[in-house]
Amino acid sequence: MSDKPPRFLSVKQVADELAVTPAQVYTLLKSGEMPAIQVGPKRVWRIERVKLEEYIEQQYAATRAAVAAGDVADEEGED
């Protein structure tokens, strides 16, 4: 058995990683903002771990740019 992390993640796993709801992940997938594939006859979504990491890095860059431009909002709905 390999200790290597899985290449692909489910929507629930990605939601857990990002601390968001699965519905929010589906929105990202359907908009194309987060790259993913659909597999099998049920066409379940799978997100490649490396694509998730790239998405996170892009969000950090976008946030840095927004902060530098003074274009950040107060967070709503945070626990």
C-alpha cells in the first residue's frame, strides 16, 4: 500500500480542504473557475490535487492584488 496521497479528490474532500460547503465547490466547478473532470456513467466530479493547489495559489495572488488595491470586503457569514 502506498503512502502517496490520492491524485483525485471528491467534491466533499475539496470542500473540507477549503472549509466551504460542497455547494460552493459545485459553483466553482460549474463556472470553470476550478478545473475538474467528470468520470464514469454517473459523471461524478473529481478534482486533481495539483489543480486544487494551483487554484489556491491563484486565490492567494488575487487576494494580494485586491488588498494592494484596497478592494477587500469585510467577511460575512464567518463562524
